[in-house]
Amino acid sequence: MNRRFSFILLLSFFAIPLLGQVQKGVVKSRGRVDSKGVYIPGKGIPDAFIKVKGANEVASGADGSFELNLLNRSFYLESVSKKGYILVDQDLLSRQYDYSPNSFIIVLTTPEQRNKDEIVAERRLRNAMQQQLQKRENEIDSLRKMNKLSEDEYNKLLKEFLLSQETNEKHVKEMVERYSSIDYDQLDESNRQITSLIEHGEFGKADSLLRSKGDVAQRVKQYMEHMKLNKSRRDELHKEQGDFAKSEQIALRNLEELANDCYNRHEIFRMSHNNDSAAYYIKMRAALDEGNIQWQLDAGSFLNKFVSDYKAAFKYYDRALKMIVDRYGREHDATASCFSNIANVHENCGEYSKAIEYYGWALRIEEKLHGDSSAEAAACYNNLGSVYNLTGNYSLAMENYTKALDVYKQKYGEIHSSVATAYNNISTLLNKQGNYGRALEYSIKAVEISDSVMSGNNPSIAAHYSSIALAYDNLGEYAKALEFYEKSLKMKISIYGENHPDVAAGYCNIGTLYSETGSYSEALGYYRKALGIQ
């Protein structure tokens, strides 16, 4: 499931009086910050067409503004279209919204700008991640030099540090999606500064600004007390509805600010590899409003992927699922997505029969809503294929992987990133079965497609080169394996520079290849390069 923190709409228990049936809104480009942290506001986009389910289509004006004539208090967007533009938030069409006196904001971008934003965010975040890794390694070495760690303690910490780097790519991918999608126009000045500092890796300054607001835990406590007081006095203040409405509006603004602060603290600790503290703040945000579905999903996702606290992850996902079913019904995309989230926790726990059961429920919903030849169904096929692969049921794994591939090819044609992903999945399975020749064929197809849909140096293409090299290595074609390992390494160096964990992994791959062929002096040289980077 895509994880986004929305500043547009907060699902909460506050009730806002319905003032009319006309929802005002605006279609705009994304507000952003440049490389120096300078804020660049977004601009209104004219002639975009917006359609609400059950209502007529409207077009945005010269300044991007529009008005929706609502039939009911709640509404769904059916479509948003503008030639040459795409939605920044791809989940915008899957949510239910309530009428609000505030402007309803729709953010569009061009595919080219989206790609540029992702590249810029990835460069910033990878640089920040590398600095944090180096800082942590220096701390461990310093403790060892001061004899504050025994040899066993030092080796244990170093091993844990190296293992933690395996999660870096997941961290970066999720944060690239988040920071390339944030609309800075919808943040106040304080949160613009904090978010920009985090994006640029200046965590100390970001934390200092957060601390200047006061202790977050104390402010959350004060907020909870405020809401408890509001609730106890709700009936008493009913006659003074005007004043009480203002109090609730203040509380709503406080909730949004506290949620932002909790999430920003979570991001800072996450980038510093302090997952326990990151979990503390993501759970704190979820506790601010247990009726906010997305916050429960975010907490469940982080606890599942990065803390391995599966019991807690189940708690948050189950809470979200109950609200999703109550709000949207059992046959809805959001319900299917939550089933897949729960299935993934079961998969991580090794409870494969449960994982298959929940993935199966998600698949049946998507097939009923979109058909068995939809991209949504194909994603479920891939998930089921992965579990069957883990259980050693290679025939069912191949059946589901092949279904996903056929759907993607039918929907998108041969040249598409999803098709490349499907080829790569099948290649992984074939390698596991020892069918290295066919695995090589699928790896080559994946990289050929990726080359055609991705421009310039790209981490995905570098990874495909490594997969091809591995297949050649398994086939004993060491010269070709070396060729593709070196191509992968060269691309990684051009993307990340010399001092990066992925570059170190590239050196390790070549070192292992030389070791297999008996060229031990060359192998030692590459291993030393990798060790120097680590």
C-alpha cells in the first residue's frame, strides 16, 4: 500500500457544520523547495476537468479554482484529468471526502516534473542517509577506541550496524515517494522549514525547531486533556455552539500540527536508524486520533517492516480494517489493500497459510471490482506468487507470477516497468529452481525494458545488471558475469559516488567472483575496497 501523509484532509471525530452544497476547490501544481531550501509556491492549473460520482463534470478556471455541486455531504472523486498531467497523490480517487468550508485541493504535475522531483529527493535523501551511516560507524569505532566496548560487544554492534543497512533501500524508496509528493503550499511556515531541513538531511536543525515548540509528549498530553475537557462539556456548551465551534477548530489545528510534529520526529529518528524512537512517535501520532485510518495504517506498516513488532502491527491494521469495512464496506479497494497488509504481516511471521488466506480475500475483492485482468488483481497474483515461492510450492508460484505478467502485458504492452518487475520475479524463481539459463533470459528481458522506459543511470537498471551477472556466475560464464558486475558497479558509482553501501556491495560481488575463479589477490583488493567504504 502506498503510504502518504496527507495535509489535505484529516479523518477525525470533529464534526463541521454543513454550510452548503457547493464545495470550493483549486487545482494546482506542487509547492516545493529548491536545493537551497527556498520555498517555491505552486501555481493554479486551468482547464482541468473534475468529476464527482453522481454529478456533472466541471472545469477549473484560469486560476485553477472550481466549484463542485454536491448532492450529499460525503462525496467521491470519479476522475481528474488534464492533458499532459498526472495526480501527485494517486490515491486521491479512492477516498471518501466530506464537505468542508475550506478549499478542496487537488495537486497535479507532469510526468517529467514528477521524475525530476523523485530524482532530486532521492539524491538528497541518499546523501543524508550516507552521512548518518558514517556518523553511526564513527560512534561505534570511537567507543571501541575508548575501551568502552569489549571486543565481543564491538563485533556485535558492528554486525547489527551492517545488517541494518539492508533496510536502507526500503527507507529511501518510501521517503522519496513522500518528499517528492509533499505540497509545501499546504504547510505553515514552521512545518515548511522543518520538512525542508529533514529532506536536506539537516536533522539537528529540524530537531531544534521542533524542540522550540516544547516537548511533543507534553503537548500531546495537554491536547488529550483539552479534548477530554471538550467532551465532558459538550452538552453544557451546546447553547454556546458558536464559541464551542471555535474551540474545536483550534483543537483541529492543534491536532494537525501535533500530527506533523510527531511524524517529523519519527522521520528524524528513522533516518538516524533509531527505529525504537521512530516507532514511539508514529504510535503517538496514531493515538492522537484512533479514528484516522491512515495513521493506523502508517503505524502498522512501520512496526511490521522496520521493528518486526508483528503483534502491534496486527493491532493497528485490525483497527484500520474495522473502520474501512464500516465506512466503505467489505468490497472496496481500501479493504482489499488492508487485507494485503495483514497478509504481509502473516508472511513475515512465517504464517504462510494465513498469508495466502488474506491475499486470497484481497484478490477476490479486486477481481470482483476490476476483473481478473486488472492491474489490481495482478498485484495480488504477485503477492501470492511470493508466498508460494517461500513455501517451496514453485508450480503455484510460477502460475501466479505468469498470471501477473500476462495481465501487465495485456494492459500496458511489453514495454512497461510493471512488466519488467514481473519478468524479474520469474527470473528470481527460476534461479531458485536452478534453471539459470531461463533465469538469464528473463533478467535480460527485464533490463531491456527498464533501459527503454528509464533514462540515464538508474538504481533499478544497476540491480538488473547484477541479476544478469549472478545468472552468468551460476552458469560458470565468469567473463560475462564480470562484465555485468562491472557495468552495475560503474552505474552505481555514477549515481551515488564512491562512498556508498551499494557501491561497496558491487565491490563485494566482484571480489566473490574473483575468489570463485581462484584469483585471490584480485578478490582481496575488491574486498578491501568494500571494507573501506563500509
